[in-house]
Amino acid sequence: MSERLDGGAVPNDPMREYVALYPEVVRAGSLRSALQAVVDHGGHGLAVGLTSSPGWRHVAARVEADGRWANVLMAPGERCFIVDCGAGGVRMASGSTPDLFAVAGALHSWLRVSRVGELVAQCPFLRTWELAEAHERGEGAGVRWRRLREAAARMPDTALHALVEAAFQQERLRALSPGRSTHWLTFSRRAVPPICNDLPRVMPIGNGRYRVRFADGLLQELDSAAEAVAVILAGLPDDAVPRT
């Protein structure tokens, strides 16, 4: 990156708006380069790469190892490094800090600790949440069912509440991970991405009736939640069992 003698960016440089808030990043030419220098200085042994968003190549960075990952993004308008930590397709912790050295320490910790609870204990600017810790324990589906039932009980749509409760009473469906896609109630073998989309789904359509959609696009309308759930059970393939 071209620089002026005073350390600021040249007029057309993509880092121009970050000069005052992130001088060390601007001098390095990108967040990836600045963060790599910090992790090298700390002896963390991490290889810092770029995110998949080309437009963020100067202001974002990513580290990955053994199925875990962390993204870092520079916020505009204030000095703030936004950090997201994940495992597979699940975001496990997030937070922000103005301290690039704290960011480097968090990345090092996340790729080495065994539990997300340890991470947030070591890095107070990060936070985690119930579902993330449930996924870590392999209990994501159970927490998703509890949250779905609680949410459906609070909704004015009693048809949805009846549907969720009817589905929950069935052991085969209760073992799967539930979800909501627009107005559909969905089921997946996995509680984490990639979510399955080949299992039957169902939605209320008014007047106490329900519509079930199968993987081949076939639609069937039923007169009650119990009938809809029975049709879903009958349409489940033999391999519709939980997977990790």
C-alpha cells in the first residue's frame, strides 16, 4: 500500500478512512498483516488469512485450525475490532475490543482451549450463550426444542403451538432438530449446519388446517395438527436419525 511520509494513506487508498483510528493497521497495509505481526510478536504460532469477502480484504482477517475458526473485522467510525469465534458452522462466541493484542490472545486461546467457557473466562471481552454451549455438549437439538416450544406458547397463532406440541410428543421427531423457515416448521438430522432439507416440513394454513411439504415438492393438506404429524412420520425416510 502506498503511504505518505506522515503515515497516512494516499487519497484513493481503501484504508483512508481508518487512518486516525487504526494507524498501525494502515501502516501494515491491512488487518491481516497487522494481526499477523502481533501474533508473531506474541509467539502464538498462528497463520492469519483473509475472509471469503473480497470487499473486506483490507479490514478483516480469519484464522482456522482443526474445525475451529475466528473472524476479525474493523468497525468504521470507532476503534473496535469485532471478533466472532466458531466451530464448524456454529458461532460459539463473539465480542469486541479496541486492543489488537487482546484480539491476538483470543484467537490463540480459541484454537487451543477445549471449551468455549474457558475461552470467555480467559478473554472477558467475549461472550457466549446457552445454545453454543449446548452444541458443544451435543445437546443442541434439545435446547432448540425447548426454545421453540417456549416461543410457540407465547405466539397468538395457537395452530402453531398445537403443531409444535404434537410434533414434540413423537419420539422420532423429538430426536431431530427443529427449526423455522418462513412459516414452515422444519426437521433436521443435524442441529448444526449443514441443516438437512430433505425431510418433510409443515405449516399452519388457517382454519385449523395444515400443509405438509415433502422433499419431492408434493403437498398434502390435513385437518388437524395430529393428522399432519402422522403424515410427517409416515413420510420420514429410514435414515432420518440424528447425526453429529
